[in-house]
Amino acid sequence: MGVRLILYLGILAVGGLIGYKDKVSEKLQDNLNKIQNLCLLFLLFIMGITIGINDEVVSNLISIGFKAGIISIFTVSFSIIFVGFIKKFIVLEGENIES
């Protein structure tokens, strides 16, 4: 599992470096949005197949969905709270700083 994570992070780093060094052709840059969407749709399709094959997941779908919903609600709620808290301490560009 650790090797796979390192591989993913390495691929991400190489892609970031290529983008940063501007080594991507204009034609590819123009089509990146379409390529990303196709890859995302393919990934979702494969995930759907994997979920459909696993009988344990299908039989516990309601329970898993409920737990995922609770986790999502807490994640969004605490993200909003945290951003609101941090926003009080950050001075945004263009705001006057009172002395």
C-alpha cells in the first residue's frame, strides 16, 4: 500500500513539475479539461463496477450511505466553522489594517 501511495504522489509531482516548467503543448492544454472529464468518468465507471461486484457492499448500501452522509455533513459543517474562525485572523488584500 505504501509503495502505491508513493507512486501516486510521484506521478502527481512529475505532472506538477511538467506544468510548472510549461512543457505542455498548446494543443494539449486546450484539451486538458476534456481529458480530465473522460478520465473522471472512466474512474467512476470502474468504481461502479467494483461496487456492483462486491455483494457485501451492495447488501450494506443503505448503512454505508447513511454513514457517508453523516461524515459529509460533519466535514462540511466543521470546514465552514474552521474557515470562519481562521478568516478573522487573516488580513485579505485590499483591507485596511487599523493600528
